[in-house]
Amino acid sequence: MSGRPKTSPRRSSSSSGGTAEKSSRTERIYVYSVDGADGRIAGLTALVSDGGDEAVVANLAGSIDPVLFGSVIGRLGEMDLDQFFSVDSDHD
């Protein structure tokens, strides 16, 4: 991630949730969240696009602890995601 240009996210919020947008020359990230009870997040949707023909949409529903979620997101760079998402050819 250190090779990417640093950008400042734009944010807006209301009493029920908020949105954030972060973009660089090659990538745009949009996040919409809904506030839940006790400081938790009731739901979160993210859209990531590199400006090409494809995009990724992720939707998380349910009660999300923002501290735990932030910790998991922060550790993604340490995880071997190729191994996590590898396909076992024995089950084809």
C-alpha cells in the first residue's frame, strides 16, 4: 500500500449513518454505513472500482463492532489471502 498516492477521504453523515469516499488516480472506494445501537454499526456496504469494467461490492449486515472490524481490516496486509481463497482441486 505504500506505493499508492495518499488521498484524504470525503465524508458526510446523518443521524442514522454516513458515507465516505476515497479516491486516487487509479481507484475509487465508496463506503456507506448505518449506525446501530451501543456504538456499533448495523450494516456497511462498500464499492471499490479501478475505473475499468469491473467493480467489487461488499455488504456486511448485522451488528458490527467498529473496533474489532478496524482491527481485522488493519491486519489484511499481514494475511496470505491467496492461501485463504485457494481452490481445492480435489473438490471439482
